[in-house]
Amino acid sequence: MNAKPKAPKVGMVSLGCAKNLIDAEIMLGDAGLHGFEITSDPSDADILVVNTCGFIDSAKQESIDAILEAHRQRSGRGHKKQKLVVSGCLSQRFSKELVKELREEVDAFIGLDQVGQAGAILEGVLKGQETGAVDLVSVGSKFIPDWDTPRFRLTPAHTCYVKIAEGCNHPCSFCVIPQMRGRHRSRTIFSVVEEVKRLVADGVKEINLISQDTTYFGMDLWEEKAGPRQAVDSARGPTISRLLDELGKIEGEFWIRLLYTHPAHWGDDLIQAIARNPKVVRYVDIPLQHIHPELLQTMGRETSREHIENLLDRLRAGVPGLAIRTTFIVGFPGETEEHFGALLELIQSRRFERLGVFSYSQEEGSRAAKMGGQIPEKIKARRYREAMKLQKKIAAEVAAGQVGQVLRVLTEGGKVARTQWDAPEVDCRVLFSEDLPAGQFVQAEITGTQGYDLVARRV
């Protein structure tokens, strides 16, 4: 008898955000349908995919370094038959340039619209030429996953990201994501609910809803009638509020987290939907980017200072026990000390439970990159340090205020867990002295703090 031929192996190096991670999972899922075996060891792969990020300069450099390192490793191991494919945002944005620069290192570039066809593409690459990059990237992005789109999950078994929409319609002057990922495209409520049902049945305890702007969910499906930027009545069409209500009906012990919201689209209906759904955690991720009116205008943020401050008041009043996570940009073109001072005042007065700060990155192709008043790196770095020093003090006080409380936490495995106010990877942890199995909800008495983290014992 002839031995059955060995299945080719595919490996993945995925960089960037959770939205990019889902693209990687979809590529691996489709590869599995085409007979590929998935390996976590790049040296064991017949074909290695580097899924890149192209958002800011540091991410682009990290992606280029990963591509070159993957090529160096396969050459050093004498594994020159291994194929190297580059995917993701950097590939979508700069495929023509990368083909010229990395012709000898990379076998093929695929874009964001090809993630659902990855299996067939990888088959073709394995059968193709030895060297010389091939550009398979399509112009414009239209792909969006559905409930039955195959995925090979790369997150721990108890937590998962669910992409509810793709693309972005916002005109932020510092951002090029719409150029890479196209205009906003929502899934249907049915599609998202069916996917989450499957995940919960598979043992997932945490559903993290993501897109470029989760608050825009469904609005593209009815905006011709209602207008794209109005706070909406959920009876008029699919909205994020209706989606949360439908997800809240799914049986099982799990919680739902809403990430990547935009302040322009928050209505009272969404605040009420969070408050009335016990499965939805009391946590809101709402990147504000700045607070000074002049900066909000030049950033193209579609909101005013008054709108933001009113929204924060309504969120605190409407959802008791809410933790707000936000991010700010310092060193944006034209930012003065007065502008920066207004930002520090907001951080001090509003006491955000979770906060991140980014130094402005001058992105090629963005409107902000051409603006006058570019801020020197030294000033950006100083403002970053000042903002984070203030937030570190606030975060320590918030953490100290939780000592003595008994909180429901989700175990991560080992001695680590997270509260409902902590998203995966980006927020704080709860540290135990004993090992706990991953993926369990347990009661924890907070006994102390350790930096940003909490120290606890199981009750």
C-alpha cells in the first residue's frame, strides 16, 4: 500500500490588533479546509504567513522586521523550500512597494479581501515558483466574515473576539484605516448571534465584540433613511443596542464586552442596553483622543468638548459601577501647552479607570501628516510621560479603593484572573497565590495591590 501523503503544514505570525488576529484565524480556518495542518512552530511549517500591521510607524517597522526575520530563519535552517507569505494591513497598503523591496524574501502578498480564500492561495503558492514575490492583493476591501466562516482560534479557549463589522467611515485626520479596510460594513444581527451561540456552546466564557467602530454597527444598513450619524431608535433598524439585547438572551454563563466604541454615536438606547443586560460587563472602551475643541476639530473627531463631557456624565449616571477605558493622543500637530493642559485637566477630573496614551505618529497618506505645526519628538515624549504619570497615580487610587471587596473574576490559568473591568491583554490583572484552572468564574476577595494589578484570595 502507498503511504498517505503528509499534509502540508502552515504556520502563522500575527501582529497588531485583535481585528487583525481574527483575520489570521480566518486564514488558518480556511487553510484547514484545504487540508493544511496548522503548526505553532514556524520552523516546522511548509508555508509561513506573517500577518502584518500597518497602522503606525512602530507597527510597520515591527512588521518589516518580522518578515525579514522569518526569511533569515528559513535561510539559516537550510529550509529554503519553506514558502513565506505576507498578509494584513501592511500588505494591503503597500503591496506594490513591498513587492519591489522584498522580491527575493517573500513568495506572495495577499490582502484583506483574500483572507477567506487563504487555503486556495496557499495551495497555489506551494505549487508555484521558488522565489520572486507575487502580488495577489485586490484593490479595495469588501470582505466581511459570517457566522459560519471557518476560524482556527488563536486565543485561549475561554475568551474570544467576534468581529461584528469591518471598515470605517470616520474622517479622522490622523488615521489611514479607511484607506486600508474600506468603508464600514456591518454583519447582520442573526449572523453575530449564531456565531456567539456556537462559541458559548464550545465553552467560551468571554465574548469581546470588536470592529473599527462598534457603535456604528447596523447604521450602514439603514442610514439612507435615517442619516449616518444620528442617535438611533432601535426599532428603526439593526443597532448595537438590539444586538446586545439578542446576545443577552443566549443561555449559558459568559460575559460580553464592548470594545472600540466612538463617542459620536452613543445614544441613551445603548447606555440603557448595557444597564439592563446582566451578561454585558460594566466596561466601556471609548477612545476620546483629545478634549480641547481646536484639537478635536483638526483631528476630525466629529464631536465637541461639550458632547464628550455630557456623554461621560450620562454613562456614569446610566450604568452604576461602570469602568471607562479611553485613549488619548499627545503631540498632535498644532497641540500647544494650553491644549495639553486641558487634556491633563480632563484626566484629573474624570478619573478614568483605564487609560492609554499614544504619541502622535505622522502617518503617510493621512491629512494630519501634511499639517503644519508638527511637534518635536522630545516634546511628545515629555507630554506622554506627564500624562501617564498622572494616570498612574489615579489608577493606584482606583485599585486601592477595591481592597476589601469581593469580586467575580474570570481565571486565566495559573495565578492570574481578570475582573469584568479588564479586557484581555490591555488592562489589569488579579493575582492569586494559588494556581487556578483557566476559564472559570470565581469569587475573589481583594487583599492588596501590586502596581496596576490587584492581589486576591479565592473565597
